Amino acid sequence: MSKFSLQSVIKNQTLIEDLGSFINGKWIKETTAGTFKVSDPSDSTDSSLVSIPNLAASEVDYAIDIGHKEFYNYKATTNSYRSSQLMKLYNKIMDNKEDLAKLIVLENGKSMSDASSEITYGASYFKYYAEYIMTQGATDIMIQPTNPNNRIFTKKAPVGLVGIITPWNFPFAMITRKLSVALAVGCTAVIKPDAQTPLSAIALVKLIEQSGYSPGVVNLLIASNDYTPEFGLKLCESPKIKKLTFTGSTRVGKILMQQSSNTLKKLSFELGGNAPFIVCENVKNMEYVVDHAIASKFRGLGQTCVCANTFYIHEKVLPEFIKVLKPKVAEFKIGHGLDENTTHGSLINQNAVNKVKEHVEDAVSKGAEVVVPGGTLPTLGQNFYAPTVLTNVSLDSKVCNEETFGPLMAIVSYNDLNSVIDKVNSNSVGLASYVFNDDINELFHISERLETGMVSCNTGLFSDVNLPFGGVKESGFGREGSIFGLDDFTVIKSMILGLQPIKN
């Protein structure tokens, strides 16, 4: 077992009781499909935290049937009821914040600080939509058509049962960002989290159950990743699933889109990224720039979809950037996320470690200079990798053309901003980008030219409940969060009323 046991770490033991899937208000603790192990990626012994029963594939159809049936009851509830339920859930999450964060640390490997921030961020969506539907929830609009005897009334109606598929890097927040708006507008849900990180998803659904949601409103499918393709296919092909929302790789997103084509269901995908971090020659406060570069690149050890991948630093300011950066990276304390002094934890698995190593070796073979050596830390465990910083990176290096998803800061020196923008825009993906420029006029022009769904100007941290989160090109489509997030979970329904002439 891991050196940290769930029983010794988690105060609210109800969060880790009866671990398994949740369908129609019941926890499924035993199945004929065997079990799978959940491991602590930061544990040096590579031992498991717990074993969880696989949900049998046939039960996915049952979960879909239940969610679809319950939709017709839940959509009839009032904004006031749904708002109060969301606030009740928000308060329960915040009351259990420490336990939820510890579960993320144990299953994901990130530091306690990062995990706590994720809980706060993820919970904020329930609060935001609870308040929004009470203050701005009226969506009925009357339109006067060309026929003077007719009236058109439109309203945004819930789309139906929603399928939610989420990744391991933000195992809590990627669910809440989707589920919060679904519950707010009157949709029911079937959730399939990543098998590497199911514990925080199970704990969230425990709190949903304790909040008094009716059976069938939220259903949770837990199984090893061996079952993921079959489960995903069922969610895509079922005509009872009216919308599918997915966060993950572009490759998988394309598969899900093809599989969903026969039902023409609504889709929203947040897929791969390859974010540039551009520092212009006129920046003066390099301490500020470097702090935000570190925040963007090394939060979660670079395992975020919007983390900066390639750093384009103007040649005039590059020496100062490196000078300020090196001592700050040297201050990182790498270790188990539950250790008090840890600033950065481990990567999720060996595949993640191997990809970082591959990108580093490829860049160095093409002339990159090692500024901060970093590398594996076998004394801590097989999944630990200390941040590496490279400069003089060639544009044909893998790191400049693929998403590393790890703690590698690859720096490209430039003197022609237009060529940098052209390089960025030639990328097939376009999720996020970062620009640091002290001239607000130039900043606007650069941000408008960059072909990404989000441009972070003079800040390295931008995720917020008020932000319409999403990308363009092969980074997907649809937006999550903010008032715009409502559109992907609703359909516009029009009602036309013909008025009979009044006889004088």
C-alpha cells in the first residue's frame, strides 16, 4: 500500500466508503467485471491506494436509461430549486475542501497547494451558476415577426441528458465546470472520469448524494481505462444522450466526434493545446514576467492544457529573463504533495516522464543549451521529474511542434515578432497563448492576430469562472464557464402565437 492510506489521511470517511459507480441513487460496490487499482503516482513503492470494482459495460446502458428518464422530472424544477441545490453543493464542497484536495494529491500527484486551488476553482462554478440563474435566469424573449398578427416567443431549454468524459489532470474541476451548468439549466448527467483519478469524482458524487439530488440526476461510471473505449462508444451512439462534453486529446476528440455523427448530438470539446509564451523587447519588470512564466509553465508540473509550451523571448531581454529565472526555479521543493514543504509533486505516470525526456533529448540533439538541468529523481520515485529549462531551442524540435505536458521550459530567441506570430498561427491547434508587452496598443494588435481561443495578456494565470474557456482549430469548440457556457447545454425553442383580429 501507499505510505499514505486513505483511512489515515481523510477526515470525512463517508467520502471514501463504498467506492464504485453510482447509478439511480445507488452505489455499485460489486460487479462481475472484476476490479482495478488506483495508485499514488508519488509513492516510491508503486503500490496501490485502493481497489475499485469495474462497472460492467452492460450497466452503462442502464445508467443512460435512468438519466434520460429522470431528465423529464428534473427539467421541470424551478430556477429557485436548482439554485438552492447548487449552493448547498457548493457549501458541502467548501466544508470538505481539505479532504477533497488530499484525494487529488493522492491520485494525481500534484502538490497540496495546487490541489486546494483546484477545489476552490472547481467549486466556484456551482456558486456562479446558482447565482446566475436566480439573477439572470429569465431567457424568454418576445420577437415581433413581419406578420403583425403573430408573436414569436423564444426560450433556452435544457438540451437533455449530458454525457461527461473528463481527464486526469484536473480530476475535480473538469467535472464541475461541465456538471455545474448542466444542473443549473435542468440537464441530467452521466459522468465517466479517467480511471487514474476516480477518487475525487466519487467524493464529489458522494456530496451530490448528500445534497439531496433525486436518484438518476447524476450518474457516475467507474471502470479501468480498458473499458473507456467501449463506454465512450455507448455514450456517443446512444440517441438518449443529447449532448457530449469531453476534455482530452485531439486524437480522442476526433474519434468521439465520428462516433457521435449518427445521432447528431450537441458536442463541446476542449482538446490539445500548444500555448506560446511571447515576451516582447519592451518589457521592463522582468521579475513580474518570470513569476508569471513560472506560474504558467510549472503549475501542476506543466500538466495543464493551457500551460505555456514554447517560450519566445526577444533576444534583447533573454539574458535578463534567464538571470531572473534560474534562482527562482532552484527554490522549488519537489516531493510528495502531502509533504508540508513540497511546491511541486510528481508526474502522473511513466509515459509522462518518458515524453518529457524524449522532448529534452530531441531538443538538445538539435543544438539546445541546458540552462537548468532538471531530470528524473529516482530517489523520490519513478514519476518524479525536476523542471528542465532549455534555451537556443530549434523550431524544428519536437517541443515546438508537440504538446509536452510536462516540466520542460523550451526557450526560443527571436528578433522578428511577425515570424513568431506566423509560426504560432501555423499550428493546427489553438487553445491559449500568452503575450507580455508594455505597450497596450501593441498588445491589442498582437492578441488579435494570434489564432487561439484565449489570449492571456500580461498574466500567466487566467482561468476563472467568468471566462468563456475554449479553443479554436483542432483545440476544439464550445465554451465552458461564464454566461456563454450556458449555450452549449441549451437549445433555443421558439413558440409562434397567431392572434385573431379583434372585431370592432
